[in-house]
Amino acid sequence: MPRVQVDPESLKIEKTVQMKPVSKTVKGGRKRRFSTLMVVGDGNGHVGVGMGKSASVPDAISKGSQRARKSLIEVPLVNNTIPHMVIGRMGAARVLLKPAAPGTGVIAGPATRAVVEAAGIKDILTKSLGSSNPINSVYATLQGLKDLQKAPDVAKRRGKNLSELAIPTPLKEASLYEPRQPEPITDYQAEEKPDRFRKKPEGDRGRSRSPQGGRGRAPSRQR
């Protein structure tokens, strides 16, 4: 599946799957750096993965995010799940991706969950069948999403109508494969607390001061 061009402002989902220190032995000693594995997406069928390495953590995250934005792919979605079962492979890792009924949620490990959630998949069943290495698991999941196919494309390639394919009847509706509109992401706003939950000033601690400047003390008698 070829890479796609997406508006950078729509890629608001950014997750750090792995961040670890690495060292390189040189003539003068060892150079210590940080390596990060980043996943970015728009939650609307576009996701990318990238790795970054730098001497500082913020620079490593920035490099990984930039590389992930340059390697975006388009994931075919049917409602909130994938159209069919697929197994993604990368090295010794194998990840099974299986469509699920509405309300199932994302049943996946940390590495696979980051990729499918960034792609906008809300109902899916996954299973790691090989190595549990986070890097290979992420790229195996990405490869599995690349191998997904749309029913209209398969019907066109075979020279048949969509209704002639041997697929479940609900998947034969052409409207399911139309491009989805991106969902607006609203910023979280903290609710204002009632007056009874507000913290009182610590200076007076809620006590009334006397005109002489004392804290609630009775005025001394004059002799």
C-alpha cells in the first residue's frame, strides 16, 4: 500500500511505545543516547511508526515523531473495526488481527494497542503469536494493517460486482467503505468547583481578626 499525504494538523494522536537509553563505544569512551519508538495517527484510518535517537529525550521524541509522519499508511475501516482477519509478520513477531463486534473494545497488548488506537480502530481482537519484542510487534501490526483490503477493490480487480463476492452480507454495502470524516478532538476543561470546595486563605485561616490586630482575641483591660 503506498504512502499517503495527510494534513499534519490532523495528526493529534502521538504515543511513545518505547524509550530506552543506548550507548555506543568509541575511541574516547561511550556515547550515551536515548532511543524512542513513536506512533502517530489521526484516529481516522491513518497511522505511522518511526524511531528516533538523540542525546536528549525531547529531541529523540521529536525525531521519532517526524519519521512517523513521513511513513503514514491508510487503513481500511468498516465502522469501528477492520474488514477481515489478517496476520502481520516482522522478524520473529507475528500478530493476529481479527474484526470484533461493536462494543468489544481493543483487546491487545501495549505495543499493538498503540498502533490500532492511533489508526481509529475501536473494536478488534489481537493475539501475539511470536516474539514479544515491542519494536517487532509494532511493525508486525503495521504490516498487518497494510495487508488489509477493501471489498470494492477486490471486486474491481476480479471483474465482479460487490454483491457477487463470498463475504458476509453486511459487508456488501458500498457505503461502508466511503472515506470517514475526522472526528473533532475537544480539549479537556476542568469543571469549576463549588464554593464549599474552594481552599480558604491560609493567612487568617477563616478567623476574624480584632481591630487591635490579634486573631480573635478579646481586647485587654486597661488598669
